[in-house]
Amino acid sequence: MSWAMWINYMSALNDFLSGEEELAGFSNGTLIILLGIIALSLISGIIARRYLFPILMNILSKTDRIDGRTLFAPRSLAWMIGFLIFHISIEWISNNSNPIWNGELMSSISNISWAAFVILMLVAAYRLVDYLDAFIVVEGNDIAARKSLASVAESVGRLAVFVGGIFIIAGLAGMDLNGLIAGLGITGLALALAAKDSVANIFGAISILVDQPFNVGDWIIVEGIEGEVVNIGLRTTMIRTGNDTIVTVPNSNITNSPVENFSLRRFRRIRPNFQFEDDSDKESLKKFCEILLGKVLSDARAIMHDDSWVKITDSLPPKITASGNFYCKSSAETQREFKEEILLLAKASAKECNISFHEPRQRK
């Protein structure tokens, strides 16, 4: 746009804003422009929430979890954009034209719109923390590791927004930030000494993220508590037990205790025991072991054949015990089904070898 066109545009705007005061110190042209600004602000907020935010998330996201067709930003983001557009428009008109309106009233409205923008910006930032996992990249696209990082990142993000919000609102209220920072420094030192356990838990969360003894979704045992990890926070880790209860464990306790992670198993081990009568034939027992081993290893679910065996492991009266050692892939369903099949094969093999299982209630 040339300078001459700009001058003509501003001259036309001033002519439109001029005129007699009609309502509460506003001219007809000024009222129309004000209504237009309100409409522009509302439309801008809706467009930002429904279209711009999903497009940006699709472009910047590191995960396929984001679907721009269904994703909407928090409503606070739409209101934030609306108040920002409203404030900028009012300030621009005030600085570049001579509107006929109540200057004191519009100055107050402009300040209020700016304060609303700042507050809604903090609210939107707090809500948008939920989308941090969309920007987390882990080696090998490990979903569990991403969930763990996202869990702690969201806690840190909310804490950062909360602390930053205190300073921003304090500055907006006209408080002396230097004095506030100095006061918080002394208070923070006292709180750190009083809350050393909380500090230890925060460092525990960092240690869990760095060492990754487990991730969200893993099944673990720690301090005698067994269950699925559902959340890793700044202070605590939440575990859902087999009874569907939630147990909260301080992170510092976890870092100082052994953790058994069942989700990291490469295979499942099956160790059945078979008890036979004490007077069973020795050769028949050996034949049973050979037949059962051959049948089990012929199953496609059996792995690590060289480490699998069936042997007599105990011959103390009144029974003889044969034990097996087998492996299958790391799947609970496969393990249950394979174990069931092994027990049925053992029964058929014992019948084939004409030997009887030990019956404790039988007396001879």
C-alpha cells in the first residue's frame, strides 16, 4: 500500500468516526466500528480454536494421536485471542484516528481487555499442558516411554504455568517484582528445608525418567506392591493393583528400592510338576519324560528348546516328582493357554506310559 493510499484510507476512517455524539458519548460511526471490532474479535477466536490450532498441532506434533479433524483447543484460547484482537484494535484506533467516543471509558475497557487476555492466556497455557505428549519424541517410538515423559512433563508444565502466573498477575497488579522475588527467595529456602522429602521425591521423578526402570503401563513390584503403573508424577507414582485399587508410592522410596518389572520380560517360563505313585516303573517314568518333552517342543508356541527339559526331580516316598521347564513368548494369554496344553499332554502321556498320578488320599 502506497503512502498516498494510506493517507486516503486514514482520512476516510476519520470522516466515518466523526460526527455528533449520539449515545453515551459515541457517534454513530464509532458505534458501528466498535460493533465491528467485537464481531472481528469473536470470529478471530473461533477461527483460532477450530481451525488454526488443529492445523498447527498437525504440523508440529510428533505423534499420530493428533487428528485435526476432531481436535479443538480449550475455549479459553478462543477468548484469549478475542480479547487480544479487541485490545489491539481499540489501541490502534485510539493512536491513529480521532474517534468520537468516551475516552475514559474506552481506556478502562482497553485495560480490562488486556487483563482478561493475560489471565486467559495463563488458563489456556494450563489447559494446553495436556497436549505436551504430542511433542515428545523417544527413541524407537516407545509409547510407554512417551507416556512416562508426558506424565512428568505435564506436572512440570503446570507447576511452571502456576509459578509464572503468580509473577505475571503480580506485575499486572502493579506490585514490585524485585521485592516479591527477594521475598520468595527467602521463603523458598525455608520451604525447601521444611519440605526436603518433597524435593527428594522430585529428584526421584527425574531419576525414574533418566534410568527408566519402568514406564507408564508396565506391571511392576516395588516395596511389596504389585500392579500397573498408571501415572508418574513429580512427587509420587500411582500403581493400580490386581484388586483395582490405587496405591501411591513416593518417588524417593522407589529410587531407593529394588523394582521388578514384569513388562520387560523377553519370555515366559512354565515350570509344571507331576507327582506319580512311589511304585511307578522307572523306565515308564523316563519314557513319560521323553514323550512329554517331545510333544511340548513340537508345539509352535515353545521357544528356547535347548533350555527346555522334563526330568525326575524328587523320589521321596510316598511319591515321585517329575518337573518340567518350558518357555514361550512374553504374553500372559499365550502362557495360560500353553500351560493348559502342557497339563493335558502330561495326562495323555502318563496314560500312554501306563503310570498313575499320586493320590494323597489313597492309603496302601
